[in-house]
Amino acid sequence: MAVPTFVDRVTLHAAGGDGGHGCTSVHREKFKPLGGPDGGNGGKGGSVVLEVDRGVTTLVDYYHAPHRRAANGRPGQGSNRSGADGADLVLRVPDGTLVKTPEGEVLIDLVGEGTSYVIAAGGNGGLGNAALASSRRKAPGFALLGEPAERSSVVLELKLVADIGLVGFPSAGKSSIIAALSRARPKIADYPFTTLVPNLGVVTAGDTTFTLADVPGLIEGASEGRGLGHQFLRHIERCSALCHVIDCATLEPGRDPLSDLDVIEAELSAHGGLEDRPRIVALNKADVPDARDLANLVRPELEARGLHVFEVSAATREGLVELSYAMARLVHQRRASLPPQEPTRIVIRPRAVDESDFSIKREGDVWRVRGRRPERWVRQTDFSNDEAVGYLADRLNRLGVEDQLRKLGAEPGDAVAIGEEQNAVVFDFDPSVETGAEMLRGPRGGDPRLEGR
């Protein structure tokens, strides 16, 4: 089985690092057996970040290893020592990578060196009992758990960022022209579909340096799935201009330069979005006598269509200098027409201060509570610790969950679920409980042994 070296579409499964748990600790030293809580906070989990690196040209690394995970945050420790944050996992991707959901929704278009996007955020670390202490809760016997990290699956789709796109039938000489004009060394042979992946080369003409890319395997019906061209048509969507490379020495019956041009234009039109790109034509293989005669014959008709035509030979390099300068002029015109690039600005939209941040809905026999804060609080709660459960009840009560349940008609003993159906925490509604399930008498989180200290 052949191992692919160029991959332009993969599904990536990413998971951030989980947050570290907070620590429950009480400071102890000689003559101070209860010196107060000193449990540190847990560290934040690392995030999975995509970042553009122009040294990367393929997504093949994620084809072989599609599952990636960032480092977890470390748990807090006693003596007020916070856990270390987990390191972010930075995944390098090529310039021009499109990030989509599995359903096809575009999340971001990564263009430009250093552009980055977080696809799976790390979980926040849990607070230690030192951070939970207050004037009423002097010695919390619990800490908050670290939050689970985000997990996501995204589709990475590469669209080459090139200035000029070479289009044409297989074996028209596109790869040979790229090899002659740049240092790129694509595979070249005298049979159709030699080129199985797009090639990219850098060309300098005068003061202009630009990139040149070809689209392999374009034949009639490519936009509908024939041949290989349908896999690579998207790679010319970012090109400033297109160059038709036409084989004037083909021996295939029923083909000639004009019909070849019409077929490729029909496929480009069916793909869509390329109508505004300037076109030039390279009549290739002019070193063959019959090909030169045919080029001279069709040139007037091509020019009558408003196309700039160049007779070239990739084998002898005839006409390639003139062709490269014509490409450079198109690139220069395109760049001059673009508005000046403004610096990237990040817009932060804070949440409304008076937002209730939760909703309650009756689903059969269950009252379901949904909201960012109550669901996060549930994830942070250690349900094996009664004092932690009491602290959760206090937080929900202050948020107004209990009052809202009463208004909606909830009765004592009704089932209340917080979170999604698959991961919900269910408890019985009992508004008569004042102190929760505390292990010690007094206010929730309080410790009568420290009263008066």
C-alpha cells in the first residue's frame, strides 16, 4: 500500500488537557496544629492550537496521527503551592488551511504566517481550600475539582496559497514549466496523470517574486468527479490569475488547442468562483515543428478572444522569460489593487452583567437545569465530600435556581437534573434543607474549632 506524502484533507480529533484538582490541606506546625487552610489551586490544562507555518506544505502528519491531546494541569499542593499549567499543544499547518466542522460549517480560514486558532481549550484548574476560605468559611474541608477539557473533531482542508495557477490537460507540460521556472522538482514523465499532487514553485521575474501552482488531472467532467482534477480544483481558488497550458503536440484524436481551452474553461466554470481571474495562454511544446505550426494557426483566434498568448517550450526554455514577466505583471496588478492590510483586531464581547445564566425546563418528570455556570459548578464538585456538595447547594441557591424552581411549581421530592441528559447530575428538590449535608455543625464550610481565632 502506497504511503501518501501529500494530504490536503484530514479529520483531526483534538482534546485539551484537563484542569488539575485543587488541594485540601491544613497548615500544621509545632504549637499550631490547625494553622488554617493552605491547599493550592490546580493548574490549567493546555489547549490544542492550530498555527500557520509556511514551512509546512501538507497535512500528512495528521493523516497518520489524527488524535492529538494537550497536557493536563497539575494538581495543587499544600503550603499554598499551585499546580503547574499544562503545556499547549501547537499543531503546525500549511498556509491556506480551512478549518471546518464535520457538518461542513467553516470555523476559520488560516491564512498568513503565525495565524492561530484554538480548536480544543484546556480545562480550568480547581480552587484549593485556601482560596475557598472566607470569614464565615474559615477552614473548608474540600477543594474544587479541575474542569474537563474541550474535545472536538474538525476537518482540515488545504487550499494552496499561490499567485498563479497552471491549468490544463494531463501531460500538457504544467510540471515541466514549474520545474523550468523555479527550483521545484516535480515528477515528470510522458504518460497521463504523472502528477498526482499539486506542485508549488517560487518564481522571480524582475523585482517581483511570486508562487506558481499547478492543478493535476484536469479532464472533461473533472468538476463532476472524473479523473483527479475534482480533488484539486479548490487549490486554485486563491490564485490571482490563471495560465492555460495547452499541449500543441498532442496526438490524441479529437483534441486541438481551442477545444482543450474550451473544455478546461467549462470545468472551471462548473467549479465556480473563478470568473474574475485574469487568464493568459501558454502554447507549450513549440520546439516540435508540427506544434509550432499549429500554435501559429490558432494564435490569432485566441488573441481575438482577448487572451495574451505565449509560445513556449519547457524543454528548450523558449519563451519562458516572456511568460514569467507576463505572470509577474498580473501578480503586481493584483497586489496593487488590494486594499492595505489592517492589523488584526480581537473583539471582546463581555457577557451581560444581569444575565441569569441558567434556564429550567420541565422534561417529563424531571426539571432540567441548563446554564454555563451551574453545569461548570457541577463538574467542579467532588460528590464524595458532603461539605463540597453543601457548597454547591449554596452556590445554586445564590444564583436563584431554588427560587426559580419554586416559581415554576416544583414540589419537594421532584427530580432535578443539571446538565445534558448523558452527563446530568440528578438530585431530589428539597427546599426545606438549610445547611445541606455538612459534616460539621454551623454554616456550610465552617469549622467551629477555628471560631474566635
